[in-house]
Amino acid sequence: MKTEYAHALVFNNGVLLVKRLQNPYKGAALHPLIAEILGKATGFNKGLAGEMHINNQDIRHVFSFQLVGTCVPVAVGLAYALRYYKKTDDVVAVFFGDACTSNGQFHEAMNIAKIRKVPLLLVCENNGLAGNIRKEYYLPTETVSERMDAYGIRANAIDGNDVKKVMIATEIAVGGIRQWSAPYLLEMNTTRLCHHKQGQADVRSKEEIAKLAERDPLLVAEHRMSVTEETKEKIWRDIEKEIDEVFAKVKEDPWPTWD
Amino acid sequence: MSKSDPWFRNRLIRDAIYHAIYDRMKVDPSIHLMGEGSHMKIYFDAPHILKEFPHRIITLPISEDANTNFAVGMALGGAKPIVDVITADFLYRTMDSICNTVPKEHFTSSPKTIIIRSEFMTASPTTGQRPEALFTHIPGLNVVVPSNPLDARGLMDTALETKAATLFFEDRMIEDKTTNPEDMDTHLDIIPLGKGKIRRKGHKLTTVSYALTLRMLDLLLERENLEYELIDLRSIYPVDYDLIVESVNRTGALLIVEPDVTYAGVGAEIASQISERCFEALCHPVKRLGAPRTTIPASRSLHDYMLPSEKRILEVAEELSK
């Protein structure tokens, strides 16, 4: 398992409080993250939350939701409380997929977000799939951004597989959100390189996935790095070794019990 | 059931709820009131709250599900939300947030104070349902249904001090003339969640009820001068089983009268628990009386069929007390 995949697992349908612009999981312990996903007692939430509901208050990852759509109104409420009750300048980031925009909760939340002027960064990871359903079955518009016109919420569609573009767009977005206390949508066009869930066939052909794999964000970032092939390989090896070691350790960890 | 105006409002219970909220708001800046038309509702029901804490009232659109989830977000941000879902029928529109978001967030992270308010009326198929029993089945939710202003005030006070999600029901079908205004001004008992109260002492039969039917029974037993014990559940989750067990062990019989559909209702659970715990003491099978499993008709003349008649209650009680 690659780290970016772990991040995707955690962030999808997650609510995150953005204090500074940095990779929120940078510096966060990998061990309790993997342990929580595997249901071990050493996980962030002692195995109670699992991958679906993982939360880590240390890095202000407030909560994750399994059911599509739920995260958005909760994020709106959180952003409201922080801005108008706690009077902080925090920005709340909520992560969801394009499929979420078919859900009533999303639209109810957009309505409130705009009316209540909440500092909310809406991060839509658009991969053109809802589980194993293609776009034509759930998205009547070309983009998710178009849908935001109905609420008067500004949106920006970018290549979500390019880390640099994502960082710049996010920096601009968060600055504006903080200043104007308004919701803002970043539509990240991205790709899903693996199946929706284990044991389920993919609706796409192998050729289609292979074509999408050329846009792998790690490859895009790798091409940009001005380092030797040797260094690149070393980085890959080191990271994979670190992850493998964590997995090996987590496997030995105790399962939670109830007294 | 009352034959008076179906839009009847029980001012006293509502006033008591707002008394508790107001008193707590004065000392706890985290309490926020929100829901559909909150400004308007509070303007009519508790104008002093609107005047003193205008920024702690949040009027939200008619989007029940997002509203309750918004409240969850507020709680995550350190506030104590009281979200008003208006009538109990609307709770079905926010089942996802009440059952999937609230308790699961509490379970996997940490419990926070969230109060979901709703009221019972009776008028037609979707403006008079009583879904309270459904919520007693969901782990992580407390469900309270006070039968009088003093309990309403005390229970709201407790709910606001408890780190848990509480569904707080207000029974608008209880007639004003059966409640006492002075209740609200007398000293305030601390009412822990899950503590019932013996309303009437008796030795021939234990009757258990809550909210509307509790009031019905109270008046009926008073008028008929019957020596039946009457227990007010006050909260239907958690239930004060110790109190019921102690009483049934003394009387040897139990009659549960509920304002909700009897089938798979609150009474069914109590009947089952008491049959298990007091089998030796029971002289008769536990009996339940309540609403039929029928959609509530719109016509006022049909509402009387929605609850057991006084005649029926007396017949069954007489049988059980032999």
C-alpha cells in the first residue's frame, strides 16, 4: 500500500481543520493510522472507528464519514462554530467525490454554507465515477463547478493529479476563504487507479485504466523532480520499506477488547 | 385524548423548556439554538432569549437532515447545539443524521452535548406520529418525554449538562389544565436521565406510562379513586427498571399504557424485561395498551380511536388487580 492511497482513504469524506498550509499528515504518525485502518487497539481511535470514521485530533483531522454526503453539512456547522462562536480564523476543508454532489445532503449544505457565510474549502475529487457507475448516470452537468453557480459559490477546476497546481490553487483558495469567510469549491480532476472495493470488478477496461495511470500523481511529481534515477529509486525503496515495516509491526499489535 | 383543538399548544411545558434553556444560556455561552424558523419561533415562545442572545440563535432552511448534521458540526466546534426539528414527523427526514452521524461520531471520537428537540401533535397522517420508540433502539441516543413542566425543566437542565445526544420530546397533546403553572417556579429537582417517578402510590397494580397517557391515567385514577401505583418513565431510554421492578414485586401485576403504537413499542421492551425479572412476583401476564398500528387519520372524530379509552383501561386494570 502506498502512502498516497492511505491518505485518500482517510480524506475521502473527511473533515479537516486547516490551520497552516501543509500536508496535514506530514509528521503524523503512520503506525496508529495503519493500526486504526486494520482495527488494532493501537489505532488513533483504538479500533473503534476503522478506516471509515478515522479521526485524529492531534492533526485536527476532525472526523470521517462513511455515508456519502454527510460530511458536507457537518463541515458547514463546524466552520460556522469556529468563525462565529469561537471567532477563530480557521478554515475547514471537507473532502468528497463528484458522486457526493448527487446527494441531497450536499445541496442542503451548500445552501446553508452560502447563506451563513462559512469559511469552508470544498475539495471535490472528481474521478468521473460513483463507485462503479459512470458519470452519465449521476452527473447531468459537464463539471461539478457548474453546479455551484446555483448557490453563488465560486469554484475552480484544476488538474488534481498535479501536486504543484493543487498547492497553488489551495493556497489562493484558503487565503480568499479566510478573508471573505465564504465557501469555495476546488474541483480536482483526478483518476482512480484501482478498483472501488476489493473483490469487485472495475467498470473500466484495462486499457482505460492503463491510460489513466499515465496521470498518476506520483509519476507527475517524479517527472518534475530534478534528481538522478538512482536517488528516485532510493526514495521509492525507502518509503516502501518504511511502510512495510509499519505494516509488519501493526500485524503484531493487539486487537482491542471490551472489559 | 382531548377533543379540543388539535392545534392546541401546551404553553406550560414549552415555557418550562425555555426557562431551563434561558437559565443555562446565561451561564454557558456555548449553548446555541438552531432549526427551521428559529428566530420566529423564539420570538413567539421566548422573546427574552432572542433579545439577550440574538447571535446564539441560528435560523436554518427547511432541510432537516442538513440542519441536524450542521448541529453535529457545531458540537465538533465546541458549541452545545439545541436543534429544533419542529414536529416529530420531521424526524423521519433526518433519521440519517440522528442515527448515522450523531451516535457514531460520539462512539468513535468523544461524546458531546447535542439536543434534538421535537414535539408531538395530532392532526393527520404525517403531522401526528410518535416515532420515539424507534430512537430507543439506536445505541448512543437518550430519549426523554416529560409529562409536566417541572420535569421538562429539570430534564432539559440535565440534558444540557450531559455529554450525550438527547432526543427531547415535547408533548403538545397534554392539556394545559392538567399541568400546574407553579411547578415551574418551585425549587428545581435535579432529574438524572433514566430516573422515573412514582406519581401515585398503590398496592394492587403497577401502571407505567409517559407523557400524554401518563396524564390521562393520573386524572383517571384520581377521579376513580383507585389504588394503583402509577410510574412516570420520564425518559424512555434509559428506563428506570429498578423502580418498576421494585413496584411490581410489591403489586404483582403490571399494566403499561403508552401513547405510541403498541407493536414493537416502548411497552413491549418493558413487558419483556419485567417478565424476565419479576416472573415469580407476577400474578398475571404483563398487559399493554396503546395506539393501534394504524396511520393517524386526518379527521378529528377519528383521533379518539388512536388511544385506549378510559373504559378499556379500567377494564384491564380491574382484571389485573384481582
